[in-house]
Amino acid sequence: MRVLIVRLSSLGDVVHAAPVLVDIHRACPGARIDWVVEEAFVPLARCLAGIERIVPIALRRWRQAPLAARTEIGAFWQSLRSESYDAVLDLQGLVKSAVVTRAARLTPGGRRHGLANRTDGSAYEPLARWAYGHAVTMPARIHVVDRSRELAACALGYRIDGAPCVPWQPPPLEPRDARWADPRGVLLVHGSAKAVKLLSTGFWASLGRELAAQGAQPLVPWGNAEERERAEQIVRAIGGQAAVLPRLPLDRLAAVMTRLHGAIGLDTGLIHMAATLARPTVQLFIEDKAWRAAAYWEPNTAVLQAEGGQAPTAGSVLQAWGRVA
């Protein structure tokens, strides 16, 4: 069986979709799985066992200069259609992923599968349904990981067996990154694309100082210029052993993260990486989304959900860290 997964972005969503790889290989021995993913997340996809071919797409970049990108766009369609698939699984449910799903070639008897409806808290565009020969209806309230697993199981005709598992296979640690792979290291994942999720610099500094007093090394990552400035402010406020983590490609970052003590952070892709890499992790949900995105199956993960508009305090976070670390 040859299967194509279409899950273009983002970081956390790719991580959440990855258990499908384990499910398919367990239920369909010998299956060959390809994956279409945004170019920024290709290094992440390379860290996942069970993918035969990664097909990069650069929609985010192509939108900025579509005429200049014509050659690249043509090469993408040619690469996408160079194989035929028994099943194409759109795990995203947006028009952009549906267009890719529709363009993929099928074997005789092959089918395209996707979501029939929006689920609570998720992005979904009803027009995507035109791309599918088989649309799968989901319960309104379902965890994002379970949604992908259920769709794949229904599409390929197997029963889900066991808890979800992300098939991590990071590369060896590169010598240039060894200085960051400290077993005392604790990531403080402070950044988010949503301003409503952000906590104050003082919150992170207080947390970091207490961790440093316990012998940990706070490491503060960043993803853009604004986050880098905030990371530097946090590190200055912590002092001592705290450091700003350089922006690493996702495969090198995964290799570093496997050697750290753990992570504390907001509901973002990095914190989902840490939890599924089996690092002690505290996940902080400011929005009411723990029920649909938390790594509920990871024994070394604590989940703190804001209640009544009140974010978790540094004290409650430290207590949770003490339980998992």
C-alpha cells in the first residue's frame, strides 16, 4: 500500500499528526508513506521514522512572489504527481491542503480522504470537502491527535491499537550543538504567535531564577526578532547560568532536546516536541485548549490550564515541575 499524508503545517500540528505513522505501519505492514509538508518543517519530518519520501511545499514563500516562484511551483507539482497512491489523507482540512490532495495521483481504486466537518477549536474550511472521495465525520469535541488517528483508521480500514506515539528518530548530536545539550538544561518556551497566550517577562524570570537555584540551566528559545528580544530580557533578569538558545534547524533542535532535563512552556510546537520526546514537561494552556492539544498520554507531562482568566502562577508551575522532573 502506498499512502500520502497531507499535513502542511504548523510545527505543533505536524507533531500531533505524527502518531498516524505508527498506526499505519502497525496495521498495514509494508506500507510506504509519503508526506507533503511546508519547507520550514522538512527538518522535523526527517526526524520521524516511517516516512519514505518528504515532498516539500513552500506556500508561505510562494504567496509573496508567485511569478518568481513559477519554476519551483512547477517542480513541486511534478514531484507530487511522480507517484500514485492507494490512499491520500488530508489531515488538515483547509482549502490549501485540499488542493494538494486533489492534485495527487491515485492508483486504480485509490481514494482521497479528509474531514467532513469542523471540530471544536480547530481550523476547517468546508470547501475542502470537494477534494475528497471519502469524507469522515468526526465528533465535535475530539483531541487533535485522536482526530488524525481516527481519520486514518477509517480511511484504511483498521482499528486503533494503543496510546499515540510519535516515532521520533532525531539525528546524532552535532559537535557544534553539544554546548547546549546539558542534562541540567530546562527550556523555557515563552513565545507564541497569539498575544493572548503570552505571560510576562517577570513570570519567566521568576521561574528561571528558582530553577537556577535548584541547579538547573534555564535555556530560552526564540523564533523571531520580537521573541529574541524578550528572550534576552528574560535571561538578563535570571542571570547566572541562564542562556538564550540559538535558533537551530528543527532536526538539530530535536537532537539537543533529547539530552535536556526537560521543558516548561506555553501551548506551542516546541512544548509538544519536548513532551513527545519523553522529556519531563509542564504544558501551560492560557486558552481553554488543554482538552484538545495536551500530551495526555505522556507520563512525565503535567498540564496546567488557566481558569477564570487567571494564568497559572510561578509557584504552581514549580510544583508541577517538581512532580514530573
